[in-house]
Amino acid sequence: MLDAARTHGYVGSAMKLNLLCVGDVVGTPGRLVLTQSLARLTATRQIACNIVNAENAASGSGLTPALYDKLIRAGVHLMTLGDHVYRRREIIPVLERSEHIVRPANLPPGAPGREFTTFQTAGGPKVAVFSLLGRMFMKTPVDCPFRTADRILRLLPDDVRIVVVDIHAEATSEKVALGWYLDGRVSVVFGTHTHVATADECILPNGTAYITDLGMTGPHDSVLGRNKERVISALVSAVPNPFDVALHDIRLNGIVVATDSLTGRATSIERLRVDGEVPPS
């Protein structure tokens, strides 16, 4: 977002820039509905930049280099990750070299991967993205997401006006608080991790688009993307069960946000659901 320091010397004219933000992609079904839908959404919604949370893309937990490559070929511009960032250790070299993916910025110093990245849109304006892990009810020890957001914003290039933040957290209160904290300082704050789309999308008073959770891109005939019979059995019996990824009722969940390229402020936010085809058994 523009402030006095970052406005100095800036020359340009305002244009509308549409962003697509896609919720947690879960396993093969999630990747399928994403690849089925992304090109069409990009064309019909005039999407300048899409941001996809891909931390559950590999069999429901983590991301592999091969799947990263597949998502890039499918047209994904930027990927965010959450608490499963290092679940597949083979992704670490990709995190260290790629400009299309970020790890949570509030992991300990020296953690592999980029804290933020920028994407050059075809129309000219850049989009910056970073992700944060929440601390309430989360197992991963991390630094304060609020202070980390302050630090990352100070590091962003002066020519970046549009900034998107993924808050990967369990507690809705923590997500809501971060939205208010960053209102007017970033373009979009969206929540991920809980896999259930919320209906609180809004433009906050100072121009930040906000939603507590984008929801899940994957099989909704499930418990958060996993085989519902196995999950229920484990909860009822207390006997551990492997939670394999479910297959049916696949949907893409996310938001489309319109932003002003000069001010970085969001002008509209729309919750999005796209039904996909059932993958073959």
C-alpha cells in the first residue's frame, strides 16, 4: 500500500488489477479441480496474478518438486505454504531457488526458503506475497506474526503497491485480529489452514480485502479432505487410522479481489466456488 515514503518518485497511472486467491489444495482431487479451472478463471475473470496455497498438494500433506512443477505448468503464479512446509524435505531445494513460492515468514531465522516474493504482472504492476503461521493452537514454534508482518513490509521494494498476506492459522480470532492490524497496509489478508470457507469476506475501512478462511480446494465429501469413514472411526474408537485423501465432490474455493494498482487498495472481493469433475477411482 502507498505511504509517504514509498510514494516518492513514483510515476504511473491507476489500473484495475484482479487477483485470484485459492484455498488449500488437497491431494490429487484438489490438483485436478485446480487444473480444470485455472485457465478459464484467468481468462474470464481477467486475473493478473493468482496465489495458491499448495501445502497439502502431495497426498494431503506437503509439496514435492514434481507437483510444484505441475502446478507451475498449470498456470499457478505464486504458491504459499503453511505448517506442512517441510513435510516433504525434497521440496527444500525448490524453496531455496524458486521465486514462485514462499515459506511462512515467521519461521526461525535461517529456515530454508523465501520470506516473501514478488510477481511481475503482464500489465506492469508487481504483486508481493508473504505467508504467516498463527501461534494459537498450532504446534509449530514461530515468531510473532504481527511483528513479522511489520518487518516484511519494511523489506518490500519501494515500487510494490499490491501486497497479499496468507495467514495460515487455526484460531479465527487470530486471523481477524491480523486483518485489522494490517488494514490499510496491505491489499489482501486471507486465511488458510482450517479448510472451511467462511462467509465474512469484506473490504475493511482502510482498503484491505479480508476473509477468515478461503476454504479447501479438494474433495468435500470428506472431513477436511480426508476419508470421512476413517476419520469418524478414529474419533469414535480412539484407535489411530490412516487418513487417506477422499475422492468425491471436488470443488475449488477462493476469492477474486479487484485492486487499484496505484494505491494498492482493494475495491471489491468476491467469494468463489467452482465445482469440478469427480476424478476416476
